[in-house]
Amino acid sequence: MTVRRAFILVPLLPVLAALAACRADVSTEAAAAPPAATPVAVAAVESRPIDRYLRVTGSLIADEQAEVSAETAGRVIAIPVERGSRVQAGAVLARISATETSAQLQEAEANAAQIESRLGLTPNQPFEAAKVPEVMNAKASLDYAEAEFNRIKSLLDQKVVSQSEYDQRRTQVEAARQQYQVALNSAQQSYRSLDAARARITVARKAVADTDVRAPFAGLVAERVVSVGDYVTRGAHVATVVRVDPLRLELTVPEQSVSLIKEGLPVSLSVDAYPGETFDAKVRFVSPSLRPEQRALTVEAVAVNTDGRLKPGMFATARIRQAAGAPALLVPANAIETIAGTTRVYVVKNNRVEERIVTKGETVGDRLEITSGVAAGESVATDPKGRLADGQTVAAR
């Protein structure tokens, strides 16, 4: 039995050896064959000018805001507005009782009319002292005295009247002349009194007008402080009026970016209340100096707010468009791969990829600016999706 088993196994040995040799040949051929090329789509690095933006933050504030106060004392008798009321310039915000101020106006007008009557003036008539009745009477007395004196003087030359009568007539002329001068001075003083009376009329009329507290400009009533029946004093806060179209956007620009800012630059702003939306503005004011505590520049832009969607106090993120500079290098956005915070692209050269660490800049549509790491005209692989590595063989398509 033992001899038979050995006889059966001996013929199988050459067959097994041949099979092992064939397997070794196949493994050698597989190791010697080059790896298959990975097909990739490529895009050229484009060089062209783009719009560049300075990104800053700030707050929206009302274009105008006034805390309107009473200019005369009195009791409030009407409040024709509420919070949120839209008012035009000059609209009545509160009405104060005009009983006392109207009486003061009537008194001032009566005093002025009395003086005008004494001076013989009518409304809008220019003042002439010689036409005042008292002055005219004094002038008539002086003329009569001078005529009598001239007559006596001629009689004295003829020795018809005595020297004493002549002296008496001369004294009467001097007295009449003094009375005339007094009348002129009195008329001038009365006219100055009339000026003062008319000034008091102006003040009294303003006091009557001030019983209507009015809006200084068109806008919205943001606050109403008083109610009907309240007694207000001169200078008491009555209401707050704001103008929200346009709105001011106050921005803070860091010191290193000061040279990029000038009046008239367009601004695009966004607020958290309206995600995905942008609003247009324009730089109107650039501060002549920096804030020393922040080393920052205050810049003010103006934003149209016709629909009133933007509100004072909102925090805003703004992009200020800069003047055209050096051309930018752009690649498709899907050519960028970011892993563990590192941004890279894969440059295709001679059917192999070269991994480059790059720095991103502005976003321009479906392309991204690369500020370092690539050169114009180079080709980059698009849509790498983690399937490429440095030195890998690829087939561009």
C-alpha cells in the first residue's frame, strides 16, 4: 500500500511546478504595467480686471433727528399726532393754549396804535417829524412870532415902537423856536417808542405762533412725550421727529485702509434682518482725522430708504467698491479644495497634477480670485473632490 501512494504522487510534481512558474510570470507583468491615468476636466487660470471691495461694518442712523421742544409756556390742549405718524415740515405736533399770549398781543397792538394816533400816522405811512400835529402847531407859532418880530423891527427903525416892545417880540421868537425844537424832539422820541411797541407786537405774534409746536422737517414721529392737559414750560421736550429717507450709514474704516476711501465711492450694504439682500449707498463724508482711541476713520454713506425697510440702529455690513487695480487671477470655484483649513488647487502639467497651496481673494460670480500660488495661463483640475494627489497621472479632457 505504501509503495502505490508514492507512485501516484510522483507524476503530479512537474504539473505543480509549471503552474507556479506561470503565476510568477503574471505577477511580474502586472507590476511592470503603468497605473491607469485618471480623467480630469481642466480650466485655464484667467487674468482680468475685477471690482475690488473693502469690507467694513457700521450702524444705520437717521438722516435727521430732532427733539422738538415748546417755545412758550402753557397747557397742552391738543395732540394731533401719535408715534409713527408721518408728518410734513411745519405740521402741528402739539397745540398749547393761546389765551395769555393772545391777550399780550392785543395789548402790544393797542399801545402801538395809541402812539401812531399821537403821531398822526396811518399803517405803512413813513414817518416825517415835520408832519406830526404837535410839531406843525409849534412851527406855526414860530412862524407867527417871527413875522411879528420882523414887523416890530421895521417899526423900530422908523422910531414908531419902543425898544422894550422890540425886545419883547424878540424874546417871543426865541421861545417859539425852543418850543418847536422841543416838539421835534418829542416826536422823535414818540417814534422810537413806536418802534419798541412794534417790536413787542412781533414778539407777541411769535408767542402766539409758538403755541403750535410744529415739525421742523418731514419725517416720522418717533416719540410723543406730552398729553392733553399737561402744562409745559419753555424748552420742554414735546416730541421726537426723525427723517429716515435717506438713512446715514456710519462706518469704521481701519487705519491701513484709509488710502482706499474717498467721497462718491459706491457702497453695497446688508443687514441681518434681510438675509441675502443688498442695498445701495454712496460715500458722502470722510472724516479729516482718525479716532485716536480706535486708530480708525469714520466714514459716512447715504442709503436711499424709500420703502422704509431699513431702520435706524440696525447693524450693517458694507462693501465699498474700490477703483480698478491690477488684473486678478481667476479660477472656477469648483477647482478649489479646502481640507483642514488649507486651500489648494491641482495644476495639470505633462499629464500629471501638481498640488499648490493658494490664497483666495474676491468672489466673482462662479470664479474665485487666487492671490498667490498660481500663474496666468496655467491649467487647473476642476472638481477634484479628494480624488487627486500630488504627482498623480491624469488625462485632461
